[in-house]
Amino acid sequence: MWKEALRNIPRMSKGEFEKLSIVTKYLICIRAAVLIITIQASCLAGLMAYRNHPETFSFPQFLMVLVGLVFCHATNNLLNDIVDHFKGVDQGDYFRVQYGPHPVTYLTSTELIGFTLFSGLTSLAIGIYLSVTVGAFVWYLTFAGAFFLLFYTYPLKYIALGEVSVFLVWGTLMVGGGYYVLTKEWSWNVVLVSVPLSLGITTIIFGKHIDKLEVDKKKGIYTLPVLLGPSLSRYSAIFFMVFQYLLLPYIGYSPISNIHHKILLLIPLLALPVLFKSYSIFSKPAPTPPKNVDPSGKSGKWPPSPSWPLWFVRSAFEHASAFNILYLLAIFIDSIL
């Protein structure tokens, strides 16, 4: 089951959950399946550090950056669930409760506190170590990370700054900051190269917030899709996906991006079939259940997908994963040639 938890967020009863090992419980509750986006951002920081400073690149230090960021993301997922639960958001048949076990209701108090402290203190310890060994600027990066970690769920998500936060964290902070830790220099060139990747990750949170737009509106959670409305939100997400590809020529030919073999930036175009599939989903409203069917239940042809209610977010995740992996592959090949 732990392998399944690395690929998906499995659905199960509380009784089934209680029979799992402590490791599997932890992986499910931190939503380990989505941590791949943080691994992608960390790898981009590492690739850029290696290509620009191969003589000083430290693989053990890169692993510390990777592990620290992954545990930071895990902590954010746990805190997000904890805060939303105690604010009365994750109650009843709310979106989060439908798609997987909720840590607050499935874990014992000891397990919940232990998981949160383990993730948070691990990421904090790595941040402090790197701040001491690399330099004072890393303290600022650590504080910035702590700010988004603590305040993303509330108030940033509530005032339409959640999507902007994701774009900044998975681009400027993770890639730019990770690069600084590995090279001791800040590079806006690297931040530029991170934009297609962080845009893709932003479409994931955009899709998630579109999926729960109506219920968020009722609960007073004013995400960007709530402010934009369903139609404009869906087409905004499509624009972000297309813009990832439009950025490739600029990054390839911009003198500050330092891409040597421009043709390699055609590799991400292999994700176009996934883009077309995402377009077909985002270009129209999500399916609605028949009148005689409970939206949270199963009957006949409902739900339309095994991952329901993860409709738009699932599509955005599939496209972002395909594009980002191919984008990383292009930069990796360019780095070793």
C-alpha cells in the first residue's frame, strides 16, 4: 500500500486506514503523491547549479536541499488540513474529505502531532544547518519559506493570494533559492528558467480551486478562481498551460538563460497531446451528477472518473507532470553535452 500512496491518494475507510503501517499512514496524510512537484523544482535548481558551476557542485548538499524542501511541502499539506479542519472548512462532504483520508479525523492525536513535528522539525533543522554553513542570505530564504508555510492556508488562500504564492514558492523560492544554496550566488537567469515549471505547478492549484469553487465561495474562501468565476478561471488555466510552451523560444534565445543547444527545447513539445487532452477538459464545465444520484456516491455511470471530485486538478497535474519532466530532460541533456 505504501507504493500506492506514492502514486495516488488512496480512498479507504477509517477502519482500513487504522490497519496500515505507520509509514504508509504518514505517506497518505502528507499526500506523498503530489510531492513530485517539489522534487521537480529541486532538480531544476540542482541542474542549473551543476551546469553553471560543475567544479563546486556538491551532490550531498543538493540532497539536503531536496529533502528539506520535500519535508517543508509535507508540513504545509498537514498544516493545511489541520487549519481547515479546525476552522470548520473540512467538514461533512467538503472537497478535501471526499478524495482521501483526512489526517485530523483518521489519525490519533499522538500520530497527528508526531507527523507534523517530524516533518516540520526536519525541514527546519535542514534550513538552519544550510543557513549556518552557506551564509546569512539563506536565513532570509528560510524565513520566506516559513512565512508561506504558516500563512498559505490562512490568510493567503482566503484573499486570492494562494495561487500567486504557489507560483513564487515553486519558482523563485525553491529554484532560485535552491540554486543560491548550492552556488552561493543569486541568479535571475535561473529564476527565468524556472518560470515554465512554476507556471505548470500553478495550474495544478488553479485546477484544484476551480474544482471546489462553489463550496469555497459559500465558505468565504476567496481564491482567485472564486473571484474570476468558473468560465474565466478555466480559460485562465488554459492560457497558463499554453504560455509554458510560448516561453520556450524566449528562454532558448534569451542571452541570460544560457541554453546552449536551443533545439533541445523542442523536447517539451512531446507533452502537447496531454495539453490537448487538458484543453478538452478545461474548455467546458465539469460534469454534473444526475438528479437522482448523490454527488459523493456511486451509481451507474457516476462518477465520471475514479479520481472524482479531482476533475480539473487531475488534468492539470497530468499536464504539468508531463511538461515539467520533459523540460527537465531538455535542460539535463543540454547540461551534459
